[in-house]
Amino acid sequence: MTKMIEVNRVRKSFKDVDVLEDISFSVAEGEKVALLGPGGSGKSTILKIILGIIEADAGSVNLCGTDMVGVSADERQKTLRNVGMAFQQGALFDYMTVAENLTFAMEHMTSKTPKQMEDKITSLLEGVKLGKTKNMLPHELSGGMKRRVGIARALATDPKVAIFDEPTSGLDPVTSTIILNMIDALIDGDKGKTSLLCTTNVEIGIRYADRVILVNEGIVAADGPWRDLLLDGPEWVRNFLSVRLIGLDQDYAVELDLPQKFIDAHW
Ligand SMILES: Nc1ncnc2c1ncn2[C@@H]1O[C@H](COP(=O)(O)OP(=O)(O)OP(=O)(O)O)[C@@H](O)[C@H]1O
Ligand SMILES: [Mg+2]
């Protein structure tokens, strides 16, 4: 199977803080993966290293077949055309309308005609239930709306790989569910698309993907199907995953399809 993201023995320190000590994982074409870990564990740093926004101190990253370490600016730009990233902070251009933000991405990353861009904007904004916001500026939108525009922008370029950094953090549960369902609908409608969703929120992570990669204290603490890790992972992993889940309503736990053994033990 083709690997779209390969992170191999990556290390990264900021000043004297070792954030990433030894990170390795890969994501195959068409795979949907959640990258989980406590706040400050280095999830966003991993994503920025994958995109070549920051440089690793050691190790290698391969993105869509391109070795991103020591890559030329041109080659990197070309590779990034295959990737859509929704940043944790939204990162919309404040002085551009919603439609202009999406157009800007498409003009730089694709060869779509103006008509194709317009159609894409219409269908994506309708997909994220923001059909009426085309001509609005980011400051006129709520936090959740801005997040949805960031997601639409990440997907506007029809990327092979879509990366979402904390798409729901700081949002209420209802808005979070709307956003997650929206991402799901957009990703599942395109079977070949590879995606990585990064979050501290275990519930969001396990709703998004069967496979989770759990980062803690600079290393990959676990990587596999979350149901297996929840029941049989190392103690820290079981605790990290279960803390958030055991507080849930029992009907909801059933809806999430938590393992029966876990439900029997906690409700
Ligand atoms: N450019 C930087 N300069 C200095 N330290 C940084 C920089 N970027 C990240 N860090 C540090 O690296 C650590 C990991 O940060 P990072 O943002 O990757 O974590 P995270 O897992 O994404 O956290 P959160 O869940 O809160 O988003 C933090 O201690 C942070 O202060
Ligand atoms: Mg982060």
C-alpha cells in the first residue's frame, strides 16, 4: 500500500525542552487516522514538521512520496499542493472575505478555472452550512464558523491528504458534533483521500477514526485500533483513553460502540 505520510525517528527540541524524542508512524493512502495526546505533547509540532513549516533536529519525513528533509523550496511547494491543512488557530486572512480566502488557496495550489473555483466555493460552503457567508469577513463570524471556513479552505484544493489540527477545541459539544460530521461527510465522500485529525479530545478522536496514534512524552505511546488499546493497551494508554469515556452517558457509550467489556466494567 502506498504510504502518504511517513514519519521516521523524528526528534525536535525547542531551546532545552525536548518536545519530540523519537516519533515514527506512517499513514497509508485512503487511511483515516486520529493523532491523540495531552495538551503540549507535540501534536501540532509533528504536523508542522510533516508540512516542512518547521525543521526536525533529526529523522526523516516523507509526504506523498517526497522526502521533506532538505527538499528544495520548489519541490516542497509542489508536494504541498497535494495537502490540505486546517490549522488549530484557523489562520484565515482577516482582510479577505470567506470566498476570497478559499479562492486564494485555489489560485495558488490548483489550476482551476474561475468558474470551477466558484462552483467549489458554493458546494463546500453549503457542505459546511455556511452558504450565506461568502462575502463576510472572518471577524464577522463566530469561532465555530471560522473553524468551518478553515476546514472548507483545507479541502478547496481537492488535496490527496487532509490534515485537521484540533478542529473542535474550544467549541461546544453540539458545534463539535456538527463539525465532525461535516468532516466525515467530506472525507468519506472521497474514498482515496488520506486524513489525519489531531486532537486532545479522546471522544472526538475515536469517533473520527478506528486507528489512533497516541503521543506522549516525546514518543508514540500507542498506535492501533482504539478498541484494542482501550482494553489491552499499556496502563497509561488505557487510562488516557478511558478517563474521558467513563464519564459519558451509557446510551451514548453504546452509540459510540465502546467494547461491551468496557461498558460492563464501568456502568
Ligand atoms: N516555535 C516554538 N518555540 C518554542 N517552543 C515551542 C514552539 N512550538 C511548540 N513549542 C513547545 O512545544 C511543546 C509542544 O507544543 P505543540 O503545540 O506541538 O503541542 P500540542 O500537542 O499541539 O498541544 P495542544 O494540544 O495544546 O494543541 C510545547 O511545550 C510548546 O511550548
Ligand atoms: Mg496543538
